Amino acid sequence: MIKEPNSKEVDVTAMIDELVAKGHVALDKMEDFDQEKIDNIVHHMAMTALDQHMHLAKMAWEETGRGVMEDKAIKNMYASEEIWHSIKDLRTVGIIKDDRERQLITVAEPLGVIAGITPVTNPTSTTIFKSLIAVKTRNPIIFAFHPQAQKSSAEAARVLRDAAIDAGAPKDIIQWIETPSLEATTAIINHDGIASILATGGPGMVKAAYSSGKPALGVGPGNGPVYVEKTAHIKRAVNDIIMSKTFDNGMICATENSAVIDDVIYDKVMKEMTDHKAFVIAKKDHKKLADAMFDEKRGGVKGPIAGMSAIAIAKLAGIKVPDDTKVLVAEVTEVGPQEPLSREKLSPVLSVYRAKTQEDAIKICEALLDFGGLGHTAAIQSEDDELITRFGVRVKASRVIVNTPSALGGIGNLYNEMVPSFTLGTGSWGKNSISHNVSAFDLINVKTIAKRRNNMQWVKLPKVYFEKTSVRYLEDMPGVKKVMLITGPSMVKYGYADIVVNELKRRPNGDKIQYEIFSDIEPDPSTDTVQRGLNQIREFEPDTIIALGGGSPLDAAKGMWLFYEHPEADFFGAKQKFLDIRKRTYKLGTPNKAQFVAIPSTSGTGSEVTPFSVITDSKTHVKYPLADYALTPDVAIVDPQFVETVPKKTIAESGLDVLAHATESFVSALASDYTRPWSLQAAKLVFDNLEASYNGDQEAKANMHNASTLAGMAFGNAFLGINHAIAHKLGGEFGLAHGRCIAITFPHVVRYNASEPKKMNPWPKYEYFRANDDYADLARYVGVQGNTNEELIEGFIDKFIKLAHAVDIPLSLKANGVKKADFDKVVDEMAELAYEDQTTTANPVEPLIADLKQIMIDEYDGKNVEKK
């Protein structure tokens, strides 16, 4: 409840007058800003918000006590990345269209100073979203935050304001009411100096905005149904519904509130739900649940319910449920005031209806929309295109979401081509002025039927030359006159650098070849090392960069190449996490100064064929996996002569890293029919050859070299998972070799990923959880015997443990010299950093920070990873 401040403490009228006056000063200062300047400001805001996404998520979760912190982090990333990607090319300043044939010139002008109302459900992500679209259109914005989220919302606004000012915006471009009250909010929306209102919140506040006498963009309540029709893909449909209901504990207003299921598949759907830890509430307990959830006078959910977990709601209602319950399900038959559970719930509670016919199902959906959800969102799970269209045309919903989790489908762009937004209009049906997803444009009434689509996937590779002595390609490679050879000290000491130089001298112009060598590269290269090498490259200005060595020289050389090609690039931007590499907020241009050749001298990282580079920040000592297609080498030379003298310890650690690359890319949410064969062959080659390679067999070493590149080709396109996220942090914190950290973590991650997930991965191509099936398929391919998935997976883990011990790798942190006191001191921070690692996004299970911490705790002593 909003506390009314003492009038002696706050002169509300004077405070609002001052805020609005400052807003108009900012508005005047931006009048002459051109599109380039505005876009630069908004991009800087998006980058800064992206960098702070976890900090803001933690603040919102700690302050409101609602939802799931990790999901709030994803919403903050979405509000930064997806919104920027959607609006970055939008023309919003001056002449935006000049149609010479029709002699029409379209000019864009700002509306003026905007009032922004934000909810307790999405406090920081909504603030990010509204700030970006306001500044993109040169509109200063003044926020009135929900009092229960004042601190976190204000911090989000401060982060964005400071970023905007840093990029050249006027100082009062973003402001907010410091002391929240109903009087202050009423004053701001009714102030004559406010041009328009962006209102996201409860019905009363939205109604007040529309009653202000000025243009308002508000939203209506959502009571969206999903029709699960008889032709639906049941596993995917249930996966989608549970994902929606558990994402931030159901607080997105587009989330499915009720499921209407055809009679002929009703029992199958309900079984699939209960298999995924949905709990069906007994009929006798319906009233207890409704009494606990709903305010009898208002009809809506009680204040604490929104964002509360299923278990907490059940406990509040006095209903006993299993500890692993994800969603509460109530089987009901009526719609309306007589059945409170048919209302909007804003929580992981789902009402379920059994429909006798298609017509019966559509009528129930219509009734649900009419009972508090008109104009908002409806969903359908069906393979019948004619029915999908008929359903979409008939229901009064501005968004009709097809074969998609409605929460993530409704906000747009992740699963479909709708505009991404955190303000979803409901049109005249919901007493809104707009019917679409609000962005940096408005006011038309649009009805959209959005079908699920799989993200376009891709395979990108350099030219790959392999077999012994394939380094001779350098003799004929075109465009080579000035070469910078980036390598490690051992490559120079043992003569491998000379092999490369001698091949260059064999060229027709060999006597004129200019070359320099930079070999001062340590294990786990740092930003300082990259800078030293970069200085030499800039002075020499090569047309070809050759990286020779293990993962460290290759990764360091990629970093040098990156900043040589793009002097304007910065490590801050390059290290930022992304959900989709094609849409990442920070992008690099195509290299054009030098071609890049990668020659690996260890069989582990696969860096020679990937767009990845792991660099350690010299200041924080945190490892960051950089990822951009601009980091993919032009040529990879996989020549086994360079691995004939690799130390046994390196063979063991890098070989197990290859196995993790193959395994994680095979079960990745981004894995495809193109990448899986590479993963399978790489894994088989490791199991068949690593021990022999470790014991000196040269043919086995050559096979391991091929395995490393094959695995690199797989994970360079399908990406990795939390095995690498955890290993990156363990290695950086305790100074352990990367491959050793990978091996220690491997069995625990396989068991975690193969278990029923708490959170599903929201990637459209990953239609339902299948990691257990994928691990079992991989196990069969490498020769494991078993009759069930569980037997095959445990057999696969057992096979890995035996291989690790065969190459003398102990599988616990304790056995590798990590002290318990040191571990306990940093485990919480490492778990959070692992969650923020780029490799988490493709993991088949969306991890919780608590899960990552538990994996680390288990691997300290090597729990259930006994020597076999």
C-alpha cells in the first residue's frame, strides 16, 4: 500500500513542478540532436543496462520478494538486448521517409515529456524498456515507481540516466519521484506539462492515466487461456505451459492462466503435466486455495500472491504438496465470479477445463477472456492450421500465440516476429488506446496472429586443412607478405615456430617475406598480454596473423586480431553476455586488415575453428569467453606433427576438455543435425584414443588432434553449457588448468542436466526437454550398454571416470589442492559468476544459481565420483 507522506515533509505540487520543468529543459536541449547522436546514446544505455542486468535483478528480487531472480536477470537482458535490436534501425528523428515518387516526406517529432508508471512485477526490466524507447524518440521521461519496488526501480533509472548523460544526453533526460505516494503519481499524470503517459500497473492506475485528458499508452489485465487441441504436440505443449507458469513465477501478464483441453487427449496432457511436477489440487481444497489467493472485494489476487512460488501458495492455503511441485493445477468447470480460480492469477497456478468439442473449447476460451482478459492474449497448441486461423480470427485477443509458451511469446521476438515489449496493449476490448506491443512507435489498433518459428540456425567454419605436414599450405596461401606469428615460449624453444617460418620462406617470394614473432604469452592470457601483442602488431601492420600453440596463444592472438581490426572496440563490450549471438548488443565488423591462420599445438580447445576466445581480465582475474563471428579464423591447419611432444599432463587435461566440448555441444539447446555428427565422432575418438595418446602412441595423438577440431566445429556452432561456465570460474579462482576443472565438473553436470529440470531452456528449436535422451544416444554411440536412459547415462559417467583416472586426473577439488576454507569463502560468488558466463545460455537446462553452487559443493569432495 502506498503510504501518504506528511504534507509538511513533501510539497508534492512543488516537487512535480520542478521535475516537469527540468524535463522540458532536457526536451529543448535535444531538439537539434540528430539520429546518429540519439542512437549512440540509446546504445550506450542498452550496453550499460546489459552489464548491470544481474545487479538489478538481485535488487528487484530482494526488494519485492517476488518471482525468480534468475528469470528477472533474463528479463533485464531481454529489455536491453531484444529491445535495442528491435529499435536500433528505427528512424525516429527528423525526416524518416522521403517518397519522391509520391512527393511525401515524413517527419518525426518527440511527443514531449512523458510520465512513466511501472509495476512491482517487472520493476527493473520495465524501467529499462521505457527508458530506451523514450530516449530513442527524444522524449524525456519522469517515472512514478511502485512503492514496493522503489529502490530497485530507481537504481535501474539511475544506471540508465548516468549512461545517457555519459553519452551526451541532457542531465534530466530521465527523472523519477523520490518519495512515492498516490498524491504524487496523480499529480504527475495530470500535470499540464506532461505530454503522454506510459502506464504499466494495476487497473486503477491505468484507468487514472486514461482519465487524465491526455494521450496514454496503458495495458489491461490478462486472463489468457490456452486451447490444447487434439492434434497438439503434447510434450511440447506441456513444456511450453510449465515454462510459462514458472518463468518468474507467472508474473508476465501474457502467461497462460487456464488450459482448455480436448477431451480425447485430456488424460495424456494431465499425465504429462504431473510427470513434470504439476500438482493437481483436490476438489475439496479449491475453496481453501481460492480464499488464500483472491481478494473478495476487488476480485483480483491478493498483494503477496503475484510472483509467489507454487509451494508457498499451497502452504499459505494449508494444502500439502510435494517439495518439488512446480505448478498447482485446479480442474474446474465454470467461468465467472462463482469460480474464483478462473480469474487472472499472476502465479504458477493453472485452472484446467475439459472441452467436449472444438466449439465448446473456443467458447470456454471466449468466456475466460471476457472474464477479465479481453483484448490481451490467447494461446493455442495445435497442428491444424485451419483451426489455428479460425481460433485467431474469432477470439477477442490482440495476441494469439501459436505453439509457443505464451509468456515469452506474448512479449515478442523470442519465439515469433512480434515487436518485443514489456507493455502489451489490449485495444478497445480492454479499454486501451493501442492493441499491439508498445515500442518506439504507436497508435494503431492491430490484431496479430503469431505462429511459433524456430530460430534460423547456421554453421560457420574456416577453411580447414588437416593431416600430417598440412602446414605446407602456407607455401601457397594467397595474400601473404607481412606475417605476425603469435605463439608461446615453448613453440620457439622446441623449434615449432621455425617450421612455420621455413614454410613461409618456401614461398615464391620467400626472400621478401617480412615476419615478426610475439611469444610472450602466459597460460590463461590476460588483457595486459593482449595489449602488449597488439602494440607490436599495430606498429608492424601485418597482412597475415598466424597463431601457433595451444588454447592460450590462439585465444590471445584472436584478441589481438580483434583490436587490430577494430581499434574502436573495447573489452567491456566484447565480454558482454548475450542470448542470441546474431542479436548481441555489442557487435564487431568484418575483419579487413589481416587474414588469420590458426595452427593448434595441443588437442583441446578447438579454438582454431570457433568464434570464441577466453581472455582473463587483468584487473579482476575473471575469465571471460568472448564470442563473435569476427573471431572465427580464416584458415585452420590441423597438423599432428605439432602435438608429438606435448607433455602427458597437457594431453590428459586437453583431451578431457575435448570430450566435454563434444558432450556439451551434443546436448546443447542449439545442437542440430549439422553439428551432432561432429560431436559424436569427436566423443568416440576421445574414448578410443586418449589413454593411448597419453601413453605416447603417435597415431592416437593424431586422432585426438582431429577429435579436438571436430569438437570445436560442433561447439563453435552449437555452443557449450554449464560445465564450461563452472570450469571457467574454478580455474580463474584457484589457478587450476582449464581441462582439469572441466573433468572435475563433468560427471556432476551430466547428472544435473539429465534430471527433470526445475527450469526449461527457452530456445524455440528446443521444443521439449530431451537432454536425458541425448545423453543416452551419446552413450550408445561410444559403446555403453544399458536398457534404460538411466543405465546408459550412469554407464557413460562411469566410462568417463575410468578414462579420467586412466590419465591420472583426480576428480575432486580437494584432491587437486583446493583448501576447504578458501572454497567456502568464494563459492557463492563463483556460482553467480558462473550463471553470468556466456556458456550458460545454450545449456539444455536453465540453471539456477543455487544449483550451480550445489554442483561446486558436490565436486569439492567428488561426491558420487568414486574411482572405478
